[in-house]
Amino acid sequence: MTEKPRAADPGATGSAPGGSATAGQAAGEEPRVVIRDKRKIRKTGESTTTATDAAADAPAEGLVEEAEVVVDEIEAEAEVSGPPVVDSPAEPTKEAAPAGAPLGAELESLRAELDERTRDLQRVSAEYANYRKRVDRDRSLVQEQATGSVLAALLPILDDLDRAREHGDLVGPFGTVAEQLTTALGKFGLTAFGEQGDPFDPTRHEAVAHQTSADVTEPTCVQVMRRGYQLGERLLRPALVAVADPE
């Protein structure tokens, strides 16, 4: 049994891809994608083409056209593309310095800056320490001056109490008040000096009378007219005394 080609199908004859491919090659065109029809022919010569096969032919033709377009684009890219271009490595310039030189210079700069900041910190710390000492000293001095001013204003009252004590008037409640006042002022650092028989000290005694005596071997306070007072190491008032020198 022999098979003969289907000649009565005009659709198949018009879209035979084999014939179009041969004609394209003869015309000098580039080869295209060929799709072969492998459908069988019955004995009666009738085509086995059905409505389903006819519907399937339409997408096949579309695929052929799309394949042809893809092949054309690939070939066009192949023609345009040339030999690969390789970038040559950049040549080092003669002016470029070694990598270690900038790093060393930067390190030296950082060290110098660190030393400068350290000296600044030490100087500021020393200045602050001196400032604190000066403030503390000034505060103590101001406090001592204020206390001295108040105590100096009370010294005449203490002189009156001393004269009353010499005359024996500090008795009873008045004597008790005088003792309490003297004790309270002593808590602020007020101390009295100047007693008969003390060696004469020109820095603490003020001589208002002068005489000679065979009973002394050095200048001595033989009489105290008014006692002196000092606040700590600070002299509030010198003592008024009579001084006797040896003969």
C-alpha cells in the first residue's frame, strides 16, 4: 500500500513550509526555521484533517513567524558584535606617593594633636585645682574677717566686764552671765592675752609707760591697763601695758 501526498488541500499547499524555505535559500536569504507536517493520509485519499487540526495549524504558523524573528535578531546581534574589548590596567603615575607615607604622616599628626590636647588638659586641671584652693582660702578669709568684725565690736563689753571683775562686782547672776558670754565667744576662737609679768612683745603689746626695775632681767609687762585679744592667729587688738626694763 502506497501513500500519496495530499494535493487537494489548498490550505496545506499554500502554507507548506518546505517550499518557502527552499525558495528563500534560492533567493539568497538566510535559512529559516522549518516545521514539518507529519500527518498521515488515509487510503481513500481523504485528509485526516479535522476542525481540531485546522485550529492547531494557526498557532503553528504564528510560532514559525516568531521563531524567524528571533533567529533574525540573534544573527543581527552576531553581526554587530565584534571582538571583546579588554580594558588595560591603569598605569601607576610617577607622582603617586607610596601607601605608607600618607599613613605615617597622618599618624604623626594624630600623635602631635594628642600631645597637645593632653597638655591642654593638664593645664586646665592645674588651673582648676589652683582656683579651688584660692576659693577655699578666700572663703575662709572672708569668714574669719566677718567673725573678727563681730568680735571686735564686743571687745568694749569685755573690757567693762574685766573692770567689774577687778572691783568685785561680778557676783551672782551677773557674774554667771559674764562667764557664759566669755565661754561663747571663746568657741569662735577668741582668746585674751596680756598678764602682769609677761615678757614684752612689741608685736602684741602696746607700751604706754616705761620704767626701770632691778627685779627684771628683760623688758617685762609690770602693769596691764587693757587686755589684748586675737582670733586664731589674727591679732584683733594689742594689749596696753607698762614696761619695766632692767637697770
